[in-house]
Amino acid sequence: MEKLKKVLREKNKSINAVYISSYVPRKCGIATYTKDLTAAIDLINPNSKAEIIALIRPDDKINYPAEVKFKINQYNIESYIRAAQHINKSKADIVILEHEFGLYGGEFGEYIIKLLELLSKPLIITTHTIPDDPCKGYGLVLKDVLKFAEKVIVMMPESIQKLIKRYDCPKEKIEIIPHGVPDIPLEPNDKYKKKKGLEGRIILGNINLLSTSKGLEYTIEALREIKNRFDNVLYLIIGQTHPVVLKEEGEKYRNFLKEKIEEYGLQENVKFINKYISLNDLIEWLKVIDIYITPYLDPQQSASGALAYAIGAGKVCISTPYLYAKEVLADGRGIIIPFRNSQAIADAVIEICKNPQKKQELEKKTYKFGRLMTWYTVALQHLNLFDEVIAKYKNT
């Protein structure tokens, strides 16, 4: 960290960075990530200028902020070509591609390759999801995308090995920078519960864009047993349905969860907060929650902003063993439970509620780890990497 600060103090130079990504106010985890990252970098080095090339869907009615200088129609390959031309004519020193499937058009997101083929600026790629199989579908596209990068950012060590062994990505191209989190003080949550009218309750929770992959029904099933031991338990399901899911399926999943709640007689023990959560609201709700649960169903999920933020807030975290959770909750920083296992969730929650000292120890351990993931630290790491890539590019 001190080395990074020293580099910044010595150089503090202007860096014109272009980010290809979704962007706020679009309701998307990658959009929020890009906004938080660029805001943190701007605070550390005001000489750094962020320009956003935003992926848009034609039917979205979104007014973007001034930093969005160009918009790519997700489904129109000509738009990707025009974006490359725009970047090449710009004063950009470096381009950062936030790569996630579902953002880019074409079969398995292949349209982004056309933009990269035409790009004449140095490129850094952040990989938010890395498929297991590099020889078909999304994996095959990612393998092609990686070839254009000067550097590839991953968020956990296991991803490094996957890129090296399965994607033939040279080790020297890969950098690990964790998912950033807000710098949230570790403090008792009683006053925050009181503010929400929830004093005296044991609060379980998660903050997501709802979709079937979240596996929230398993936490609801676990509540039947948890309620028998602690009738003051309340499970908060925070967040609206994912916009793509909402468009294709409506509220089918939320209604399924509501039916489960009624079937089990848990109406007083579950509360939906059905809205898109701003960063300030997210932090406020994290301060209320006692135990954060991610019962996600996809073993290959290699990033989770929601879990990262819970760790940053020093929450006791219970999670299924998807890739990101296994990494960040290792060494006793959280509780890993099997996939699709409501009994394991119930056992873990009851154990924590019975042992306040264990809960406090877990919170301290998690919070300490979260200090390595604050946006300040993550922004410094990005700035250092930008400088390294730019210098190398100028000398070739």
C-alpha cells in the first residue's frame, strides 16, 4: 500500500481513461461497479479523467450523466465499430473493458471482438465472470477477447489459475485486484435497527437484483426451523427483480417466494423491500443486518458485489460455495454451507445466534479482511496498473 501511495505522490499525472461498460443509472451490478471505481479514482487523483462508453439497450429510457461520451447499441455491430473509431480519435491514454456476459451483443457477446480488433489504444480487461469451458460458447468468446489485452484483471487468486491453465493466458498479463467496497465503520447496529423500526429483531438479509439463480427459497425454508428457536427473526429480501428477468418473466420468481412464505406461515418473518437500492441505502441496510446470506446456485460465480459489500461492512456471512464466496470467506472469515441445503442455513444461523461471542469474533475477522478491499485501496491499485501499461505502451 505504501508503495502505491508513493507512486501516486511522485507521478500524480493526468490519465485519460476510457471505460467500456454499462453505467448508472442503468440498474446493473457492472454499472454500479464502474461508477464506484471511477469515482474513487477521481477522488484520489483529480487529474485522472474518466470517459464512459456505455452499453445501452434501445428500449431503455435512461438519461446518462455527462461522463458518458458515447453509447453503444448492444445489439448493433455497427455501433461497436463507431465506438472504436471514437476511442481511437480521442485523447484516451488507456481503455478499460469491464467484461461480463449479457452486456454485449451477438452470439455469446461476440460483437465486442469487432471493437477490440479496431482499437489502437492499450487495453486492460476486467473479467467479472470466467466460464469453466474455454472451447465453446461464452468461454470461446472470452478466450478471443483476452488476446487483445495488455493486462487482465481478476478478483481472486483462483481465477488466475483458471486463466493460465484453461485459457492459455500468460501469467505476466494477469493482475489480481479485489472487488471494491465502501469504507463502512464497524459499529453496533442497534441504533440503525431502531431507525428502521426493527429494534429487538434478529435481522437476516441479502441485497440483490432478484433472479432464480439467487436461491433465496432455501433461506425461506430454513426460516421455519430458525423461527422455532428465535421467533424474533426477520429476513429482509432487499432489491427489485432483475430488469431482464422482469421483462421476460415478470414477477414470477418473487411470487414463487411469496407462495413459499405463505405456505410456511412466515408472513411476520419475511419482508420484501422491492426497489432498486442506491449506494447510501445499501450501506444503511447493511448496518441493520446481523447475518448476511448468499445461497446462490451457480458454482462458477466469480464475483459478487453484494457479498463484497457485506464483508466490507464486517457482517457475519453465510454462503454457498460459489467461486467468489469460497475465496473471500476462506480461513474462517465466514460460514460456507452446501448448495440447495436449507437445513445447513438453519444450523448456521442458529449457531451464530446462540453464540454472541462467536458472532463478534467473525465480524472482526471479516471486517479486517474488508479493509484490503476498500475503494480507496482498489483505486490505487488501478492507477498503478494504468501507469505501468501506459509506460510500457509508449516504449514499444
